Amino acid sequence: MTVLALHGRVCRQLEREYLTDPDGADPATLDRVEELTEELDERQKYVTHFD
């Protein structure tokens, strides 16, 4: 699975958690979204640098 696809799945999970849990999202899900977002940002810098 690509990082982009995984990011999409985790974002959907995060949305589900916010909609169904009055306490908000699971901290582990928030951490995963942050890590994947950072990875995508780093990859975008690399691609932009060589375009």
C-alpha cells in the first residue's frame, strides 16, 4: 500500500472516531496521521526540488 493510500485510510478512520466517540479521536490515530502527513510533506519537497 502506498503512503498516500494509507494516509487516506487513516484520515477516514480519524473522521469516524471524531463522529462516533464523544471523547474525540484515539491518540494513536492522531499520531499516525501526523507521521504520515510529515512523510508526505517530505516526499513532496523531494519531488518539488527535482521538478
